[in-house]
Amino acid sequence: MRKIVVGALSIAIGLLIGPPVARAGDLQTTDASTTWQAGVDGVEIEWSPTGSVKRISSKFSVPVEFNDRRGIYKAQVIAEEKAKAAIVRFLDQSVSSTRIVAEVQSDLNKATQSRQTGAAASLHKVDERTLVETLTEVTTSFAHGSLGGVIVLEKGYDEKSEEAWVVVGISDKTIAAAVGVGAMIKHASPDQVRPEQAPPDTDLQKQPSEVKRIKQSDW
């Protein structure tokens, strides 16, 4: 009987604690690689067994205002660009802080003379000075960089939270492929390059949850 009570208590404590929460800086090590998550919802870096960086990925989520096909597509495009920007900010970021002090002084001299019939004239003079000081502090950050071999690893939409997300990544393989393709298209004609087109316009219809992932696991 005592063992049953202790077992039930252990199960109850496990349910209250729940699964472990992923935190920034967590390490996941396997025989093949080591993965480090730099942010809760940000950049994730994976090292190869030799100690070199194998690939880096970034995830970003964006709320969807109109949950039709066009609204989800727009949110996923924004999430993709935000995920790329997170990688650039991780690589290099400039932060500056500026303080501005302004002092304004205003002097006012005012004289008023009044005269009534049968009475002596009276003169009233007022001198006023106003001094205003302001302090403004501005902190800005700026990130700029070039990325090559960026691919979309996953994109999806959650109808419960009404959020769309995109995961982008860069690896040694995608960088090598981008360099090779860049050398190839230098000799391509302009007719061989076609820009990406948006999906056709549709009526406002609520879309269910969906997830699209890249089929190749070793990218």
C-alpha cells in the first residue's frame, strides 16, 4: 500500500512540473554533432564532430491578422525576413547611445503706461525670464551583413494561436552550392531567370493549421 501511495505521489509531482522548458544557451549533444540554441526563439548553431560550425538556423513567428491564404503568405514572408535579420544581428551588430542637452532662455521686458483724465500717469514695468532645459537620450542598434546559401527549412501556420512561422538556415553545403550556382548564372541569359511570384488572389477563407518542412534532413 505504501509503494502505491509513493508511486502516485511521484506521478502527480511529474505532472505538475511538466516537461523541461527550452532556455537560451541550452546544449544538445549527440555522437554526430553538438547544437547550441542562442535564443529562445532565435538562432540555433550546430557544430560537427570536428569542432567546425556545420549549420545555423533561425526561427521567427508573426501574428496573422487575416487568416486566409493571402494573409498567411504575407505573414510568412515577413517572418522569413525577420529570421534572416536575426542571423545578421547575431553575426554583427552596432549599438550606439546618444545624449542631447538643450537649454533655451527667453527674456521678456514689458512696460505699460496708463493715463486717466485729471489723474497722473502711471507706469508699470515687468521683467520676466524663462529658462527651459531638456535631456534626450537615444539608444539605437544597427546590423548589416550579406548572407549566402539561405534556404527555408520550415514554414507553417497555427490556427489556435493565429501565428505563422518560418525557419531559415545556412550550412556548409548550402554555401558551397550558392557559390557554385553564382559562378554558373554569370553565363546565363536574362530569360533563364524568373522572379518568384505570389500565389493567386482568392476569397477570404479561413485556413486550417499547416506545416511545410524540407524533405532533406542533412541539409
